[in-house]
Amino acid sequence: MRVISNQILEIFQPKIEKSTILPFIKEGISAGFPSPADDFLDLSIDLNQELIKHPSTTFYGRVRGDSMINAGLNDGDLLIIDKSLEPSNNKIAVCFIDGEFTVKRIAIAKDKIWLVAENEKYQPILVTEDNDFMIWGIVTTVIKNVM
């Protein structure tokens, strides 16, 4: 576990040794008028297959802190991070900087990399050659607990 810019990430790799098949409502769930969905519960979905495209390079991380709240990443959210994806401008990435993990939006401009928080309380971080820096992986999915 590392801390930077009021952000803590617990990083761990999923164990995808077996499938977890759950009931799935394929037709969607109405946010307006209720619809009879019992007929669709015979279908199933495996969230590992649905959300993890590259199991050997995929990790989970739990967000701690508030530096990315305006991007919809809240304290306690679970991130799915893929290390095989190429970083590009405006992607949300888990970065390793000066011995600590952080999650920020990356901004690439004229051979400079900025780590941009999505909360006005935090200033962007300019990555310089003095920093020990690596873009560790790209956030592909955010899983939220609504309770």
C-alpha cells in the first residue's frame, strides 16, 4: 500500500482459476417503470470474462482518498487495471511515482507528462526527469458499492 496526493491504492492481482457464473438480466433493468424480468433469469454471466480482457496483466486496486471524485472514482471504489494497455493522453492511469502508487488522469503535451487530479483541491503534478516514474497500468473499469 502506498500514499501520494491523499490517494492510497491497495493493489492485488485477481485469481481467475475458476469461473463465477451469476444470473444475468440480458434485457436490462428499467430505471423507469418496472418490467417483468423473471423470464430472463435463466441467462448467466461470468464477470471475469466480461470485465477482464487480459488476465495475466490485470490487477485490482481499491481507491482511497478523494483526488479523483470528479471522474467518478470515490473512496472505496474497486478499479480494474490493465498493465498491457498503451497509455495515452486523457486516460486514467495508475502510476508509480517516487516509490508511491497514485491514480490520476494522464495529460501528455509537448514531451511533458502531467498527472492530473479530478478534484480542484489538488494541483497537477508535472513529471520530470528527477522523478522515478512509471505508468503502471490503465484503469478499464470502476466497480462501485452503492450502499
